[in-house]
Amino acid sequence: MPRILDGNRVRDDIKYELKPRIDALSAKGRPPGLAVVLVGHNPASEIYVRNKIKTCHELGIYSESITPPDTISTAELLAIVVGLNARPEIDGILVQLPLPAQVDSKRILMAVAPEKDVDGFHPCNVGALVAGLPAPRACTPAGIIQLLKRSGIAMSGRRSVIVGRSDIVGKPVALLLLHEHATVTICHSKTPDLPAVCREGDILVAAIGRPAMITRDFIKPGATVIDVGTNRIEDRAEASRIFRNSREKLASFDRRGSLTVGDVDPVDVVECAGAYTPVPGGVGPLTIAMLMTNTVASAERRSGAC
Ligand code: NAP
């Protein structure tokens, strides 16, 4: 049986390690502060933001959510971000994506002060990532590296193949793996013979957004497979096909009316990989843990503690 890379355990370890740092900041004057801007009523975004705020409460991080309506203009949202940039008790600003179509998302992300950009999306922080300089790193990619390190999976000198080249996951995780001395290949929708390229990977990262696309033909036997995908399946026949009629999974589908599936085939990965991240419970829990880490690190920098 392959090893399961348990994201919940690593998340709990990271949170445990953050607690004394948060307590030290609070004792010195004030706790770290995170502001989350959530525009409109996207149900998935509302769940993500609720979980982020809940984790702040658990850890003793001050948090506030700003919830403008989805009719907001770029100028109005810019004014909110500029206001948060100026507030001394706010160490981290997160603008939950996606934003409504009328808002210029790039302008909004560029307006967040780089030192408060706990998502690591500002071009200054992306540049720092490329140059290997200290700066907030994008949370999901940073979480993947933590998961690999803390699970004792070697990266140096190993072939890593990443499927997906998004600014949020694919590109930053490729750069982080490169900084860990992996030999990195980035694939995308125009990559010819994708299964053959993926089979070169000792570490295979799937960040595609296509349910169970990575089947056994893509996996080098014994590889470490990191599944970033979180795809909601609402078609029972599709769920039945992906989970090979698993009675347990179908019962879960029938209770909820949907199932979350990664980008990697959940049956094939168990049969072919040496280690893998389950969905849910693999990469997902690390994203919030790294957001908390970035917020605490920002508060430490701003308070002169490091
Ligand atoms: P994205 O911006 O849509 O990017 C998807 C990437 O996959 C693109 O680079 C695209 O290639 C590539 N792709 C799509 N179809 C392909 C195909 N048939 N063959 C090869 N490559 C293909 O997605 P994202 O934001 O990176 O997210 C990816 C997945 O991760 C989603 O399921 C998302 O929900 C999940 N996610 C999870 C977390 C978490 O915390 N667990 C965080 C972020 C994202 P092109 O560039 O050529 O179009």
C-alpha cells in the first residue's frame, strides 16, 4: 500500500508551532491581524473565508472580514484595499478570488501592500520567489513543500513534473521545487504526450481542475503524487465511474448530493503511487495553515521581531 501524505496532521503541527509565536506577539503589544475581503456571495468562497476566520479565532489571530456587494466597482474596492494598507493593526490582507467580472482583479491584487500580501500574489513577491528572496509565498504551493519536507520526501535531484501553469499553483510550486533542487518540468494543455512526460516524475503534482484526469498511465510506479485538484462532482454516474461503484463513496454522494474529487484518479493512485495526498485531507488543509504562517511572519517583520 502506498503512503498517505496526511495534510491534516501537518496542518496541526504547523498550527501548534505558530501558537507560541502568536502568544509572543500578543504579549508584546497586539496579536497578528488578518483582513479578508469577500465580495458578493460565492458559496465556495464563503466557506473558504469562514474557515480562514475560524482558524484565526482558534489561534488567537485578530481577524475581520469585509463583505462588499458584488456590484462593487474597481475604484470602490481599491479604496477598501488602500484603507487596509494604512491600518497598523492589519498585518495581512487577503482578497478572496474570484472577483466579479466588472472588477479589474489584477489592479486590486497590485494595490495590496507587498508586505501585507499574505497570498503571495503581488508581482513584488512573485519576483522575490523567482529570485529566492524572503517574502510571503503563495499558500497552496508553500503548503505542498511543507507537506513533502515534513513527510520526509526527498526533492533534491529528483524529477518533478507539474501539470498546470497557473499563477496561483502551477508556476509557484514549480519555482519552489526548483529552489529545493528538484529537476522541474511544467506541463499544460498544449503539452504533447502528457502521460509519457508525467511518467518521468518521481514527484508528480496535478493542479489542473479536471476530475480524476491523472490515471495510472500518467504515474511512474512508486512516484509521490500530489493532488491539488478540488472538483465537485454532482453527477452520480460520474461519481460511480470514478470511484468504481464504491458503496461507501456512493452512499456519501447520496447523502450530500455531491462528492469532492481531485485531479488524480483515486483508485489508480492507490495501486501505482509510492505516496500520495488524498482528496480531501491532503493539500487542502495546508493552504489555510500557510495563510496563518504568512500572517504571523508579516506581524513579526512589522513589529521588528525578526
Ligand atoms: P487553473 O488556473 O484553471 O489552471 C489549470 C491549469 O491546468 C492550466 O495551466 C491548464 O493549462 C492546465 N490544464 C487544463 N486542462 C489540461 C489538460 N487537459 N491537460 C494538461 N493541462 C491542462 O487552475 P488552478 O487555479 O491552478 O487550480 C487547479 C486545481 O487546484 C483546481 O481544481 C482548483 O480548485 C484546485 N486548487 C486547490 C487549492 C487547495 O487549497 N487545495 C488551491 C488552489 C487551487 P493551460 O494553461 O494551457 O490552459
